[in-house]
Amino acid sequence: MSRKYFGTDGIRGRANGVITADLALRVGQAAGLVFHRGDHRHRVVIGKDTRLSGYMIENALVAGFTSVGMDALLLGPMPTPAVAMLTRSMRADLGVMISASHNPYDDNGIKLFGPDGYKLSDDVELEIERLIDSDLSKKFAKSAALGRAKRIEGVPERYIEFAKRTLPRNLSLEGLRVVVDCANGAAYRVIPEALWELGAEVIAIGVDPDGFNINKDCGSTEPEGLRRKVRELRADIGIALDGDADRVVIVDEAGHLVDGDQLLAVIAESWHKDGRLAKAGVVTTIMSNFGLERHLDQFGIKVHRVQVGDRYVLEHMREHGFNVGGEPSGHIILSDYTTTGDGFIAALQVLAVVKKLGQPVSEVCHRFDALPQITKNVRYRSGKPHEDAGVRSAIASGEERLNGHGRLIVRPSGTEPVIRVTAEGENPELLEDVVDSVVDAISAVA
């Protein structure tokens, strides 16, 4: 069944265009009704990032939830993984994160978590969609049963203590100079404080949100400023999060970027040696570099690939018993601790390896040489341009030219109107030519 509202990561779109106050109101009502189970006093925890539109959406969601008798507990700006964690620890019936992750400020979104802290199944999302478009007036709460709303104090401290407990008891980050870029987003308060409490010397950037500057020239998708700051201050490591802190990239002491594939290798290899890897494998997506697969294979660690999207990584992990998974973009899921991607928890695991080995980040985090990989994005207005006959012909031609010595992946983004064209192989010139030919074909019909 096709979806009208939900994509691969909740509901997302232009604020006050796609994501309106009316839609948020109806999402609150629909989700509140779906998760109204039993006779207890029901409650939802609601977090958000720092976008201007968060105020509008938060208030509309509160109106929706309280109108169907659910209490709303407001967390304020908090990372997405913190909302998932608090949904469980506060025994809430539902968790909501208002964020469009790495997108610019004028987008926003609504992510939903069940009482177990996991993102919702397809069936539950479809049931919420059905209710959004139906007449709910007869299901509203009676006047005396309306929900209440209040802001919760001490939330940052709860997440900081949770994060610190994922490290060995006596581990200290003393002696490490850390530059952290919080993307002017949801983590701007908690992550610098947590790193300082762990003993690090902390230089924080991207911690001055104004409602408009989230992800703007900063964060995991724009790490150049972090690279400059690390080199300028001769820091040991740079950590870049995205707008809602569910993904991370690392910068080593020389200013070189470390992507999610290298981070997966560091964590998987370390956990394997410590006997902490639940199974001899990790879960990643079709976008992960083949170099990761070759590297982990020598330790007997198999790479299991799924379609793009952290929800699919997590589904495979849960179904088959893996406890490490992630994406090249820096979504790292460590299910011993979290129910969703957590950029900070992943960074802490890397820092633990750095301290344990006593080596520079450049040595710790360069586990393999990646095969050349080129990705270009084509923005489109509507429809499915990647299914056009001319585009399919260009893709087939590209695959024939690679002739078994590389991969060509053409896929629509699940979060924005973009077609991503990726080629991987040994010959960079050939890859560039193949990608350009497909991009040209898509552009002609987009």
C-alpha cells in the first residue's frame, strides 16, 4: 500500500508547506488514538531540534494529543536518540521528535517512537495515516478527560548520565582536546557538557542556534569548518553531528574526514576482539564501500547489506540478532545501548578505542583503503524520473561499461526530492563518466 505522509524516516517536508500546524494537529490526534491502549493515564514525550518551525509544530502536536486525552511531556531541544531513550525510561506510550535531521531550517518533520523506543512499523504508520484523513470528532476526549501538558526539567542530565554509562566505568577522556560541532541543532547543550564531564578539553562550535542556522555550513553534512578548527587548535579529534544528532562523522588530528564505514570498522573490530559482538557480522546498506567488506572479512566478520535507511538496518539487526549496524553517512546503531542511530554514543565508542590503544585518531580510524566512489544528486520536481525509459537505458549502459568491475546504484532519497547516482570501482575516470551519463539522462526528464 502506498504512503501519503510517512517516508523512510517519519513525516518530512517544507515547514508550513507540507508540515503544517493542521497536519501536526491531526498526527497528534491519530497517533494518540492508535497508542491509547488500556485504562492508565496515557502520555507522550515530545522533543525537538532548533528550527523556528518547531514552536508551531510542537504546539499543534500538543493540541492534538491532549484533545484525545493524552498527557504531553515537553523535553525541549534534545537529540533524537535521547527522545527514543526517554520514551522507554519514562514509560511513555509514545515518543515524538520534531526534526528534519540534516535538512535545512525551512524543512521539518515528525518522527514517532513506540513505547519500546523503536520507530514504528509500516502497519502502525499506515493505521495512523488512515486516521489522519478520517473524521475523528467522535473520538475526542470528554472535557474532564482532556490531557495536560508540561515541560520536564532535568532532561539533559538524564541523557548525559545515560551516555556516560555506555563507557567502561573508569575510562576518562582527560588529555584529549576535542572539537565538537553540534550543527546549531538539538545537541548544542548536552554533548559539549557530556564530553567535559568525561574529562576532555572541549571546544564547541555550532552551538548558537537562532532558528535559521541549523546545519548551515556546519555539522556532519558540512564538516569543513570543523576540519579547519581541528587543524587550527591542534586538536586530537573533531566530532560533527547533524541537526538531530542521530548521525556523526569524525575528523582526525590532521583534519581528514572519517566516514561511517570507517567508524563501523573501528567499533566492529574492537567489539569482536572484546567478545562483545553479538554475532560475527555487522549490518549496513548497499551504499557502504566494498573496502569495509574486504577489511572485516579478514576477522571473520561478515557484512550484511540492506536497502538504504537506518530503519532497514535496524529491522535486519533485530530480526537476525546483530548488535552493530550503520550507514556511511554516520548513522551508527549500537543496539546494546540504543534503539535508533546515536551519533554521540558512536563517537564515545571510538574515543574509548583511541584511549585504549593510545594511538592518534588518524591511525585508529583508518582501517581500510576505500574503493573510489562517486555520488551525484539530481533534484526533481515530481514523479519518478529514475523509472523513465531513457534513464533505465543509461543505467543499463553504465552497468555494461563497468562490466563486473564496479557497482552502479541509482536510488531516490527517502527524505527529499533527489535522485542519488553512485558508482564504485577501481577506475575513477570511468566512474565519473558513468555517473555523469546517468545524471544527464535524469536531468533531461526531471
